[in-house]
Amino acid sequence: MPRIRFSAIWKAHRENVLLPLLLKECRTVDSARNELRWLREAVRDSQLLPSAGWSRLRTMCRLRSKGYPLQYILGNQPFGELEILCRKGVLIPRSDHPIRPETESYTYKSAQLVRKLNRTNSARPLRILDLCTGTGCISLLLHALLAPHVQSLSITGVDISPVALSLAQKNLEHNRQLGHLTPQAATDIHFHRADVLGDGSESVASIRSLLRSLGSDYQPSEYSQCDLLISNPPYISRAEFRNGTTARSVRLFEPELALVPPAVSEDCAPEDIFYRRILTLADELQTRLIVLECGDSAQARRVVALHARLASNQNQFNAEIWPSREQDLAEYGFHETDGSRCVIIQRL
């Protein structure tokens, strides 16, 4: 990481004595200025006395200078029209960043595609399975986007982390109270603990055991097929997590469990293990639409190749990497070569 010029530090100090602290992590004065504004707003909303407010603001800036994520300091992160509570131990949602919109954009794209599904049996709920749900942001935003347009929704969010599941439930209640979700969301969305990679031999149920316990909703049959399986799974290799490729604040403060897959022997790259298991499950559930967030274009291409190898009938599917067209890259703010991508697989 290049050193910050002294002129930039001096410029920041003359404007506000707290800006140089934020500059250590933000790297530009404009970015530091924005973060200081958000931190000030948080302190003001807490209604502390002026002296206590200044002390609190200085403490927050010092935390940020050490790489502590802004979302953990503020306690929340916008995600679409929602306000997602953030807590240490749970991965921070990647939202409407001007360079890498990531998860939020994939969720909006998924909602657009789901609305185009021509379901032959519209009497049953539209079924969505969100694996590695974390804060629950994808499940909640999908409900907000789809509820006005479909007769009935059933969204199941799954994670192995009890801390994440507790926070996901709080986010459901929080956004209902704010009016960002309809009251029906409380009965349409359910969060469950299960291990996507496990076989059920440990203390945590395997994903298949969980789905069996949910009854006919997710049993393989034409009537019970899953409409959308979406996931932002751990996809960073252990080497990339440690060699400086991963941002310092992510590496030091966000949960490794949600970022790096465990060492599991499988016929794919170690960082792709979740995709292999999820694609196999999606095929068993006769999933109509699969949306998987990937770390970069190379990983996305590997996931498409995995699907071609694993699908029971490859001719029944269309698989693409999104965004890939120049128009989509520009419209959604993605870098042409760097940054994440998602794989979209549709059953024809």
C-alpha cells in the first residue's frame, strides 16, 4: 500500500484534527471527509452531551484508523431500501459502493429474473433458498422487492453461525419496525441453522437434514421444486486471505468463517468447494434459477465449468456470468476486469 503524502495529511489536519486518523484507512481526503460526516451523524443521533459526544467521536475515529470496519462502528449498513444491522462476528453486506456494488446488485438482478419466471403452478408460494445468509440482507431485500408482485412467498435463510442467525432475525424485526418490510415478512421469512458442507455427523444439521425437516417444500418433485437458490458463500482461498490480497480491515476484523472455506477434499479448487456442494443440491431440488456470488471472473468461469460437469442434463440450462456486457458493467459500476461477479444459471 503506497504511503500517504505529507501534503495530504497536512491538508486534512488543517480542515479537521480528526481527518488524519481516518486518512490512514480511507487513503483520500474526500473519502475521509465522508466517513467523518457519517460518524458525526451517528454521534449526533445518540444525543450525547457535547463533551461526551466529542470524546465518542474521537474514539470512533481512532478505531477506524486501526482498520476497524466503519459498519461495525456505526452499527448498520444501507442495503437497498433496508437498514441492515451489523455486528462483529458477522460478514458486512457489500452494498452500493461506486466501484464494487457486489451483493446488492446481484440481489436486485435476482429479483428481476424471479419476476420473469413462468411458474406453471402459481397456487404454491414462490420458494427461495438463501444459503450462507449472514445478516439476512439478501433474504430481506428479496422479500421487499418481490412481495408487491407475487401472491405468496416462502424464503428460507440458512447459516452455520448462531451469531449470524440471531442478527438476521433482528434485522427482520428491525426493518419491519422501520416499515421497510411488510408485516407478512414475519411469516414469509425463516432463518435456520445448518451446515452446507456437513453430512450431519456433527452437532449441526446438514443442509439436506434441514430441508427434510421442513417437509414437502424442498423435497425433489416437480411440484416442490425450488424457484431460486441464491448464495454469497465463503469463496476466498486461504492463500489470498493471508497474502495481502484481501483488504486489511476484512482480514483483521471480519469473520474468517464467512470468507474462507474449510479444508475439505473435493475434485475442485479449495476455494470453490461451496459452489460444488450448492450446485449439486440445486440439481437435486430441480432449482429453476441459481444465483451465486463469486470473488472474480476467473472463479465465476470455474463455477460455470463445474455446473457443466455436475448438471444431470446440461441441455436444460443456460449459464452466464453477470455482469459481462459493457453496458451492464458501466450501469452497475463494476470494474471491467477487477472485482466480483455472479453466476446465473436458469433452467430452460
